Amino acid sequence: MKSYSVKELLDSKNTLHEVTVKGWIRTFRSNRFIALNDGSTINNIQCVVDFENTDEQVLKKLTTGAAIEVTGEHIESQGKGQNFEIQAKKIVVLGESNPETYPIQPKKHSLEFLREKAHLRVRTNTFSAIMRVRSALSFAVHQYFQQNGFNYVNTPIITGSDAEGAGEMFRVTALDAKNPPKTEDGEINYKEDFFGKETNLTVSGQLEAETYAMALGKVYTFGPTFRAENSNTSRHLAEFWMIEPEVAFLDLDGDMDLAEDFIKSVLKYVLDNCKDDLDFLEKRLIEEDKTKPQNERSEMTLTEKLHFVVDNNFKRVSYTEAIEILRNCKPNKKKKFNYIIDEWGADLQSEHERYLVEKHFNCPVILFDYPAKIKAFYMRLNDDGKTVRAMDILFPGIGEIVGGSQREERLEVLQQKINELGIDEKELWWYLDLRRFGTAVHSGFGLGFERLVLFATGMTNIRDVIPFPRTPQSAEF
């Protein structure tokens, strides 16, 4: 007999007569009603137990968390809340659960508690919904690029270059930690290491993606990246996933067009395909908001926030114009910002970015042409000599969600920027070769996938939108 998923049984147009379904017990009440879930949907299917004809030993094992197989009649539900239920004829306990030690009981648990149970937290409604939305977003990312002529490229996880120039990288080594080989100067001799040089876990696949864009035209990476930043904030992870398209013959205007179209597309996919999960997450946020002071409550519901992005044109504003707006705004003049904007060249914080989106323009914003001093070396220098062809996309509730640029395609200019920053040209000889052999205008952007999931689910801590968060002093599971 075919085994159905809970989603198939609940979404069916008609009764299916005798069926088999497998899942985990969420609740078992009155020794009669089982709420069964298999992860295919946020919703449970009710299985009505024939108490008189079910073995007493089986009944004792029907506890929260147990895995069971139910065979019975798929009929129209007599109760409210669902169209169908199962009149159970046979129940097989596949895996028992101890009700005294099983931590995910049918009650409200704090997010902090659930992070300590990351291997089991996905059995809750909140985390199953988050992870289904994450899965849908991941599919939508690949679908968008594949349908628009992009080639998927797997860039190295182990690298000898620091794409961001931040220096906050995890070292990869096979040397003896207690007794590493030394040079005559007493320094660690990385020539004797596995790769013959100092290597790290990547912070970005961008530089390598550029090499493939300059041959395949349109490429994207979507993979894990790492940052050894000792930060315990709600917005930082040590291991996270990055989406990074790179396109040959594309300037900054085209890059902004691509990023806006991409984000709208993947968020629309979630709106169209994750209705039940979004409804649950939205209700959860509404209830959470009721416990907050009035001034801290959300101004938009979750779906309103998603439509705010999908249905609006993104406002394009130069950094210089944005600085003038911020310098003259009331929060800045009344010193209500934590970081006061005094002069051109300031690195904008999320409070400034959110003001532009939520208060001044009331739509998503793309800032462009940033000061060269606060941006990476590979961004194309403008004719004014002080700004670069960079862009950031700003969202409500988050601030920056995308960072991109037109890349510096001129060999002499790139060499000068590298030398000014003290970067050894020999380390980037292959990157400079792209400017020596058939150089051309090209652009791309980076989007932290967890930031996108955070926005799409309405969660407030990035540790709650990745299966097993890696943070300072925490590498459990």
C-alpha cells in the first residue's frame, strides 16, 4: 500500500479510502486523538484511535515525539480546522519516545532553549516553518539563475586570498599545533604545510567567480563562507551561505537591475508557495508584538513587509545624496541616532539605512557611488577619484541586505589600489591576469542567504534561520 505524506492527505480533493501515513506524534489527547506531523506541512493530520480495538501496550507508547505508522480510512473530518482525518485501523510504533526526557513538549519554548536543542528544534512548528521557507528560497535562487542563463560555479572553500581584505579568516593547516616547523627567523614555515602556503576558509567566492564570468559570461555561486569575527550579535555567524552572481559586460546600472529583479523573484516565489508557513509565522509575530512596548512593535505584518519589497520599485540614491538627507533629518539633528552623521565619508549603520527605507523614502533603497575608502579594493574607481561604483540594497527592518559593485577592469588602476593597500601582487597574479587578457566591464553582488531567510520569516536572530549555527564559543552538533 502506498504511504502518503500528511500534506497529500490534507490537500486531497476527495477521500482516499484506506491509506498509510508515517510521522511523529505532536500530541495525543483523551487516549483517542493523535496529532500527526511528518514535516511535509505546518499542519497536523488528526488520527482517531479505535480505543477498544487497539492493544493497551501500543496505547502506552503513543507519546509526544514517538514515530508511528498509521493505516486507516481517510475520511472527511467531523471537527473544525481541517477537511480530512484518519480513522485509524492499525498503528505501528516505529520509534518510542520517553515523555519524561523528551525536551520538545507541546508547550511554548524560548528560542534560547531551542538553540540548545538544535537537533530537535525543527520538530516545533516555528522551526519546521522556517526551514521549509529556507528550502523554498534555496530552490528559488537556483531556479532564477538557471532560467536566466547563468552557470552554477562551485568556488573553493579553501583559499590563499582574502577577498574582503578584512583579515578575519579561519586558518586551514595540517601542521603540528604543538611543534610547527619554523623558518630561520622563527616564523611558522608554511612551505612545509599541506598546500605549501598559508591557507584559510573562504570569506567569499567572488574573485574566483569573476574568472569564470570572464569566460562563461554569466555565473553564480551559492555556497558556504566563513568569517572569524568574534561577534556575538543577532546578525553574525561564523559560517553562513552566500549567493554571488558575476556577469561579464555588465555595468553598475545593470547590476542594480539584476539584484532588484532577483530579490523580487525569489521573495515572490515564497509568497506564492509557502502560504501556510508564512501565515503561521505571521501570527507568531503578531502575538510576539503584543508583549512589546508600543514603540517597539512592527509597523508591518510579515506578508506586508514581503509585498513592500516585491511590489515597490527600489529607489536609487547616491551615497552623497543620502548623506545630505541623513545630516539634515530630525533624528540626526536631535542626536537620536547612536551614530551621528557629521560629514561625507561616514560608514552608514543599520539605523541610518532603515531611516532611509522606512521613514524617508518608504520603499526599498539602493545606495550607489560610495567613498572608495570604506569599500573593497576590487570596486571600480569613478572619475572623481574618491568614489567607487558600489551599491548596497537596503530593506526595512534589516538595513543592508545586498552589497555589489562594478569591478575594476583596468589593470593599472587595480595594481595601484592593491599597492596602496599593501597587498602582495604575487598573491593575486591570476586575478590581475583577467585584466591582462581580454579585460571587460563586469559586475556582481553578494547576498548573505541567512539575511534573506531572516527577512522572509520575520525572525530577529540569525541563529534561528540556519540549521546548526556556528558562533564564537559554539560549535555543537
